[in-house]
Amino acid sequence: MKTKSTLLKRLTVLSLLLLTIGCKKKEMEPVETGPTTPAYSFTGTTADELMFEDGEAMSVMTNESRRFNVNNVLRVTAVNNTTIEVANFAPVDITDATILATIKGQPQKIQLLHIGTIKGHRIKQIPYPFIGGQTEYLDVNGKTVDLSAYKTNGIFPADISFEFSGTTPLIEKLKKLSIIKWQPKMHDFDPDNLDNNWLDEPTAKQFRMFTGFMINFAYMYTDATMKSRIVNEYVIGNDGVTPLTTAEKEADWIKAQTRTQINCGLTDTRKVTGLGGGSTFGIADWVTLNFMTESYTTPFHEMGHVLGYNHSSSMTYPQNNRGNVPVFMARQNEMNAAKDFPVRLDNYYKPDDIPSPKPKSTGLVRMEKMSDRCIQ
């Protein structure tokens, strides 16, 4: 019995030993990996890589090519069959972004390139990575795709489109803007410096800050709390008497989200603080310079005009401190305090642009009310 027991113990030990060796051998087997996504960074400082830089020509800063979609501030476009342009229209650095390409004939989006960093207001043209580099890429499902068929002749621009993706907190905020259709462009509405309501010679700094303001303003139209408050606010219509219905306020919310072209300009504050209506959106430079710390009546008043409301409506001027403007101002202050916005004091790419904190004038609202102009 002792010999039989000893033999059984030895067999058990041998079995465990073989099992351990087998496991170790399996752990040492190489794991197959797919191709890596080509990595890029866009941090250049040459003039052709910078947007809205001091000294840049007004004709360039206000060119139609500088119109951007707030839902696609990290924009990639096909220049020709072999070249793409990568541009960051936000005044913040964007990191760890993957550019996905949708190619005609390919069933899934392809992970074309990874951007480690693209600094604020950067733009650069590069060849497709598969032209002179690797031809195998991963699609969004992790499957390998061979793009060697495009290596010689590239891809016809109409057959490809791009989008950015990522999981950083900033990218997640920027992706929330996918429901907003705004297409802002900076304008010099007074190129001949005439005696009118528009600012003579707006600066690159003002345009830089204006882009950030428009991104944050658009972001407010993705905020569920903001929507709930404005839909439930008591707002008077254009006749100055009749309150808007819930359905009308919800329709205005959608109308604001789906507004497309918005032509942005700076007003001559010696005469007016805001000009708005149709596709025109004009505000004072102190709104753009202080939007990360202060809320002002002007932008929300002018958006009321853009949505079709006149001065009899509390979509423009508050009535008994009720209406569109005070609700938006209160929520902007809350979101600034909570650092909810995509563009903030702690990530704006040119800290020297930000003015020193100053006490807000108690007469500011009255001044705005006296000097607004509505564009019909």
C-alpha cells in the first residue's frame, strides 16, 4: 500500500510539473499584432503653419478657407489625390487624436494617422502616409486593411472623408459638438475704415479669442441643463406681449443648433456693442477677450436677433429680468466656474492673450441696451 501511495504522489507531482511547463510555454508564445497607426505631431512655428498669428494678412484671416465647422475643429481635408491638410481651428492644443478615414469601396473606417499633439490654430499639408510609408492599416474593428492600391495614384478627393476621434476629456467635449452645425468665419466688415458701427482693423488676437468664444457658445447648445432652463423660461415674443409656447422655444433651440454660416465681426464700441441678424454676429472685443471669466448680455442678445427676434421680445432684452439673456448668462457663469467648456483659462494656447482680471462694470448691461443695433 505504501509503494502504491508513493507512486500516486509521484504521478501527481509529474502531472503538475508538466502542466506548469505547458502553461509557461503558452505564455511565452509571441502574440500577433497588427500594424501600428502612423504617428504625427503638428507643433511648427513657421508662418505657413500658423493661423490667426500676429502679422498675418487680413485677407488671409478672413478668407473663406478659414470658415470652419464647430463640430469638426480638428479638420482634415483632401487637397488632391496624394495630399491632405490637417488644421486645428480651436485655440487649444489637442492631443491623442486619431484621424479616421472613410474611403469609397472600403467597408469600415480606417485609422489613418494618430496625432500626438496639434497645437492651437495650426495648419499643415502632408502626403498621405501610405504614399511613401506603410500600406497596412487597422480599421475601427481592429482588422488589417491593405491600402497599397492607392500608393501610386492616391485617392480622388471626392472618394474620401475624415473625422477625428479620441478619449481625452477635451476630445469628448469637442465630439459633443457633433450636433451643432455652426460654420463661423472671421470678418472685417469695415475694410475701408469708414465711419460706421464696425471696428476698424480687427486684430489677429481678437480673432483668436473669437474662435474660442464661438466654440464655447456653440457648446452651450449641447448642454441639457441649458436647454431645460431656456425651454422652461418665461419668454415674450415679437409682439411684446404674448409668451412663447414650449413648442416654440424647443423649435428655437433646434434652430440655433442647426444654424450654419455665421459671419463674425467686431463692433466699434464707441457707437455700438453688438450687431446681429441673419448670418451676421457682431460683438465687442471685450466680450471675446473675457469670455472665459465673465458673462455679458451682448452675445445672447445678438443670437436672439439671429433667431429672428426684435427688441420687443425678451429673446433680446430681458423683461423684469426674465428672458433669454439672463438664463444664458447664469449658465455661462456656472459652466466657466466648473471648467465645463472646451476652451478655458487653463488650456488656451496663448496665455498672454488673456487680459488681467478686472471688476465687471455695473453699468455694462445698461450701456449695451443703449447701443445695440439690429440687422434685419
